Amino acid sequence: MEIKQPAVAGTLESSDCMVTVEPGQGEIELDLDSVVIRQYGRQIRKVIHETLDRLDVKNARVTVVDKGALDCTIKARVECAVYRSNGIKDNLPWGGVIK
Amino acid sequence: MTQTVDLSQVLEARERRVYRQQALIEQYGLPLVSFSMNIAGPIKNSPLIRRGFLLGKRTLLTQLKLFGIAVIHQEQTDAVTGCEGLFVADAKPERVKRITGAIEDHAPLGRLYDMDVIGADGAKLERPEPRRCLICGQPARECARSRAHSVEELQGATRTMLMTALNDDDAQTAARLATQALLYEVCVTPKPGLVDRWNNGSHRDMDIYSFMSSAAALWPYFETCVKIGRKTAHQPAPQTLSALRWHGVQAECDMLRATGGVNTHKGAVYSMGLLCGALGRLNREQWTEPLAVLTETAAMARGSVERELRGVTDETASTAGQRFFALYGVTGVRGEAEKGFPTVLAYGLPVLEAGLSQGKTPDEAGAAALLALLAHTADTNMIARGGMKRQGEIRAKIEAMLRAAPYPAKETVQQLDEAFMADNLSPGGSADLLSLCWMLHFLREARI
């Protein structure tokens, strides 16, 4: 999937994260800020990259501000941001394309 | 009633909440409190959770008011994804945060409250200290992230916390109102033959101070009655009465100790204690329905006339109540309780509440309710002091008086007071029923 326009998903509430996707410069550029970065930084990056991979996103600037979200939440928020970037606003196919 | 939600519903609800937050900040240009419940697992709302939320909302609003912070706008959501409230506050966000932070840290259910404060610039204010896990006390976000505790364990701890706090709130509220009811009863002035603010009526051994000491001494007993009612709520109603009996005896001891050995509230220990037990058996939502409360009270007292009065003769009677039953067939307070205090429901409470809503003072409405009760009750205190015949004559006289004027003038009640004192009469049984009327009235007015 292509990142056509900037899009945001998620909130800054505890146990959530806010994901912003923007058109990239030929690669995945990930900027991560997390309240649990020391213990889980590596795991969170892995989840984000895997999710982008499955959506076939190869070119994007991704900013994630994490407030202690679980993997499933991070995955869902990344998916949602990517879909929104493609103009899909309603009835997001949660977990549909991505198993 | 208690539905489960999936992740997407939770995430959607969060986004919607943040969207509303931003819209309100834009509209008012003021900080706001976003209050939601911190509930782990797929069940985010239930009657228990909703009551916890309402308790938190009450705490928040009363604390903001206490500190002089006006709430310009408030809105509430009650959905399967949980209860949420948004409150626009006219104050510096740091001040608001200090208040909500203290609630989160110190209120009995504080750990379950998320009271975020968002400044007019849209930025959420951070807590000085990270929140602690409700199971182990470690920083909460680490336990949440690592799923250190199972959902079942978290749900169990949450449920226990909610049950404990709400049962405590119920018991404390009922005990406070019961004590208040006893104090209102004694303060209604003038009252015929009874202790009031002007005189000691037909009593030589007690005054209004005895009643105040006694009412305060009974507060913990009323709390105990509610808790026992709650604990025995799943057993047949008479079981609750059995469980209350020893505590009633002890409450009489507490009363005597507080008054220097005078019987001020013996009847109230029985009837108000019974009513508090019934409140414990009922859900808080039912407390505002006098019929429901009295029906439950009656169910608890079922069989007590049969058990305690049947077969008693003039010779074997050990209490005044038993003697009057043997002599006249008067079943007294036990009979009243077993029937669900019908005179309270039919006469006392309607007269009291109609009077108050018409703008009568507590003295006027209270005295009218007392007289209405007196006219329709075989008051064993009246029988004990004046005899059966005299009691009947006075009831008839008062009934005729009330037919002409349901809310007698203060002077009329005062004359009645003097007549009662001259004859050494005191309608103590009716006074206990008046306390029940006040109690039911306060319960109806009390907000959750």
C-alpha cells in the first residue's frame, strides 16, 4: 500500500499510542517515542515494521508516540493510520487484510 | 446487561473521546477533565462499574465546587465501552490536576479512576508520580505492558475494590441518614408529650441532649445493620433479622451507656435497625421507593408476632409489648413491622412530604405527621401510660382534629402538648414511626 497523504490514528491516553504516517523518501523512516522504550523499544519497533510489511508499505515516514500500548493496539493503530492515508475512513477492515 | 467488547470498539471509543475533548477545548478555550474508569478485560461496563463511576463523578464535582472551580459544561457517555464524563472547568489546569490527582490517589476507588486534565492548549497534564498497579504496586504501565497479571486476576481485584467501596458508601449513607432521622424526630417542636426543643414532655429522666447522645451512639449500629443485610441478602429475609438480633441488644447497651442508663431509642433500635437491614438487602436504586423498602422490612419481620407473642399470657409476659398483647391483643411494633409499617406509608410519610413540599417547616410537617401516626396507631407507650381506653379516646379526638385541619397550628399542638404533660402521656411508639418517615423521606431525596 502506498502512503498517499499524511494520516493519524490513536490517542495519547495511557495504554494507547498515536501513529502518524506521511509519504516517505524511498524507505521506512520510523520515529518512536515510548514511555516503556527501555524495556520494550525493540519489540515495539518490530511490531510496527511487521505490520507495515504485511500491508506492503515500503515508503513512509512513521511517527509513533506510545503510552504503554499492547502489541495488538500498536498493530491496530498502525493499520488504521495506513488505511486512513488511503482515504478509507469508515468501517476499517480491522484485522481483515492482515491476519 | 454486561456485554463484552473487542479491541476495535475500545480503540474507537478512545478516538471518539479525544475528538470530543478537542472539540470542547476549541469551543470553550478552557481546560477539561476527562473521566473514565480504568477497567481491565473485555467487560468495560456493568451496574457495578456504573455506580463506581457515579461515585467518582460525585467526588469530582463536589471537590471542584469546594475549591471554587466552576464547571461550565459537562457531558456523559454510558456505553458498552464504558462510562465517560467530560467536564469543562474554569480554572488553571494545574489547579484542576492537583484536585483530580488527589482523588485518584486517595478516594476509595481512586485507583479505578482515570481523571485526565487537558489544558486549553490541548496538552494532557502529566502526573508527578506514575500510577501503581492495583495488584502488585509496581508502576502500572510496566505491568500492563508485560501482562504481568491475568485478566481474571485484575477483574477479581477490580470487583472486590468496587464491592467494598460501594458497600461502604451504602452503609455509611444509610447510617448517616438514619441518625439524621432520629435527630430530626426529636427536634420537631412542639410535639405532644415528647421530648422536643422546648421541653421534656412527660419525661423526667431525659432531655434533648439524651436523644442527641443516643442518636450518635447508634450510628455504628445502623452501619452494621446495612452490612449484615447486604451479607445475608441471598438468604430468606427472616435470616437477616436473626443475624441482626445480637447487634440490636448491643445497640441498646450502647444507647444506655450514652444516656446514662435512660431508654431513649429502644423502639428505634428495633424499627430503624430493621429498616437499615432491609436497605442492605436491596440495591441502592430501590432505596428511593418507600414501598419497596417497607415491603422488604416486612419480609424480614415475617413470623415475629407468631414467634414472640403467641402463647404469651399476662403472667408469662416479660415486656410491655408482650403484656399488651396478652391483655388487649395489641401486636405493637412487631405487628407494625410485620405489616410493613402501614401507617407510615398511608399516613405519616404522605403528610410529612406533602407538608414539606407545600413549604411547611420541619416542625409543622413533622408534628402533623406525628399526629396522623398517633391517630392511626395502637401506640403501646400511650397504652402503658394512659391505659387502653384513654389511648382510644385520644386517637379519636386527634383524628377529628386532623379532619378539620391536617396541619394544625403551632398553638394547637402546644395545647395538646400541655394536655399530654398534665396526663403524663407520651406517644413514644408514634415518635419511632415518625423517625421512619424522616428516614424514608431522606432516602428519597438522597442522590447516589
